[in-house]
Amino acid sequence: MKAGSAQKFTLWQDIGLLVGRVLMGWIFVESGWRKLTGMDAFIASLVNRRVPYATMLGWIGAPVDGIAFAANAALVDWKIVPRVSVPK
């Protein structure tokens, strides 16, 4: 395949890629939402894992997770990242 050329997929491959992308997105959204709405439980899980400075890192880590999700969504929406899994 030449550099810069788009790869062609069959309809079932496109559907499979779309389903995979939606499921991965759901995992990240659900995880980030649970961290932001259940900050005490998230910090307690960090304490149980013996993370140093768990309270401080919990309050830093949860918003960073949300920012990373928003940045990824913006990159796809702004077409910086190609939408290869959406059937045409």
C-alpha cells in the first residue's frame, strides 16, 4: 500500500470497526464519569492500592481523564483524526 492512501474495508469490516470504536468510547466515558461523580470511592481505591498522595492525585487524575476524553472527542470532531470506521 502506498503511503497516504486510504485503506478500503468491506461493509462488515466497517461495521465491526464502528462497533469497536463505540464500545471503547463507552468504556472511557463510563470510567471517567464514575471517577468524577464518585470522587470519594475513586480516592479510596487509590488508597487501597497504596498510591502515594492518593487524595491529591485523585483530584488531579479524575479531571485529567475528563480533559483527555474531551480532547479526543474534539480531535475526531475537528477531523484531525480521520473517521476510518464510519461506513460511507
